[in-house]
Amino acid sequence: MCTTPGGSVFISDHGTNMITKVDDQLNLLQTFTSPLLDYPRGITAVTEDQILVCSGRNNSLVLLQPSTNTMSTLVGKDDGIYSPYSLTYCPDPKKIYIASICTDTIKVYMMS
């Protein structure tokens, strides 16, 4: 789970390959599914409309934009991602830290 600056809560569910958005009272607001979300695990908010999700079986980091209900792959296996499990975002200097479950490594990427 993660919270946004505005108080929304996002929940990744690797059992259903879905991301769920709820408000601070846990009322369902939106659900998100995509082939890009295969075994989603770690999740973190960059902004209210930029949610980063580890897609474990796709070996990628996915950017979810709730306002447009769109998802795109930011980095993947060709960028050294393998079985991402958790992540965090550091706003200054805009770095993403991604941990892998299978290789016991942490990759660091700059976000533009």
C-alpha cells in the first residue's frame, strides 16, 4: 500500500493483478488492471497522479496515472530489472530505488 499527498490510498494485489484506489475512509474509488500488471507488488506515490508499481512477472516498473487510467512501462528487464519486489521514491534528487526478490539487489534510477 501507499498514500498520496492528497490522502488517497493505493493497494497492489498480486493475487488479482489489480491496483485499487480508496479514499481515507476506505471507500472504493477506482480499480486498475492491465497486462502490464502481472504480479504487482511494491507500490509508491510520486505525486497524486503518478503511482509507481513493481510488476514482478513482467520484470518491470510501471507508471500508473489514475486521472487518465493509463499505464506505461518505465524500466524493464533490458534495464536490469528482474523480479522487482519493493521500491521507494526519493523526491530530491528524483531517484527510484527498486529491490529484487530473486537477486538480492537494489537498482537506482533517475526519474525525469
